[in-house]
Amino acid sequence: MSNLEELFGKTLVNAKNESVSVDTLKDKYIGLYFSAHWCPPCRGFTPKLVEFYNNITSSGKPFEIVFVSSDKSPKQMFEYMNDKNAPMPWLAVPHGDDRVDQLSDKFEVAGIPKLVVLSPDGKVKSPTAREQISSKGTAAWDAWQ
């Protein structure tokens, strides 16, 4: 079992609720985005994160985000992922999966939104990536290298 499978299982889901192999994360930096639609600060940060993600990935950087939802239902999670103002182009841990709580515990999530960046080998590069993106924009990427 790979480190990725230990963290996420074999599959994640996209915004269309289609299963995607966790292998798509291999050799990439991973941003674990702990968030929920009902959280006003989350809804404020998500558009910034979408812009950051689009800029970083369009320039060929090996980066992916995995949404770890605190929404109350799968419907709420997918409505948030497909919000017309900031659609999430990334993957998510399936709603209700035990790994949601496991990831929250492992990465000491005390409040949301929280973004934790992992290196391709699974080491924490930044437990405060939200603050870095908010203050530095795409230059935050350089701090994680």
C-alpha cells in the first residue's frame, strides 16, 4: 500500500462524483483543503484557492488539491464543489468516509478553512498554506520547494 492509499484509500471523487484513482496524485505536491460550504471564511478563501490552483497547474507545476469536507451531506459538498462563482477543479475525499476524521486528526485541524501542503513524499511542507497563499499569492509555491 502506498502512502497515498494510506491517506486517502484507493479512490477520490471529482466534482461530478466520479471516482478517480488516488494514483493521479503520485509525484505531486498535495494541498489538503479542510473546508465546508456553511463556513463564511471558507467561502471567502475558496475563490482565492481556485485562482492559485489554476495559475500553478497551468504553469505545469506538480500540484493537486484534495478537498476534505465538513459539510453535513454529500449534496452540500457537491453544491459547494460546483459553486458557479468558484468551482473546485480538484478532487475530494468521499463524503462520510472515515478518512475525513482521520485526516483532520492527523493534521490537527482545529478550525476551517485550513490548507496543509504535503510534498510528493508525504511530508508536511506547510501547515499554514492558507495564510501563505493569502499573503503571497503564487509566490507561496516557492516556499514549499
